[in-house]
Amino acid sequence: MSIEEKVMNLISEELRIPREKIELTSHVVDDLNFDSLDNIQIVLEIEQLFDIEISDDEIDDILTVQNIVDYVKNYA
């Protein structure tokens, strides 16, 4: 399974968003309706799944699903 698939499946499972509604271009707030708690939850799950650490400053830069995938690709 690719990183893209893992990230989108994780978002779908954790936030109960139908997988077909999640795309790489999806904006986490505008399209997927993340709130601050959702953002923290997903970051914690991403950190655990890929054994990486995302700083608070970097969390603010994550605006799309693609941003999450790119971060994982760069730091995992």
C-alpha cells in the first residue's frame, strides 16, 4: 500500500469520512471539515504509523492531504 493510500485510509478510519470523499487535493479544513482536535488526532496517528515526529510549527503548514503525504515522504 502506498503512502498516499495509507494516509487517506487513516483519515477515513479515524474521522469516519467516506474514503471516496478524500483526495490528495482535499483541504483538511475546507473540504474535510477538520477542527483543531481532528488535526491533532491525525497528526498523532501519522506520527505513530510512520514513526516520525511533526512539530507544532509544521502542523500549521499542513493544509491538504498532499501536504501530509509530502511530509511523510520527506521524513519517514
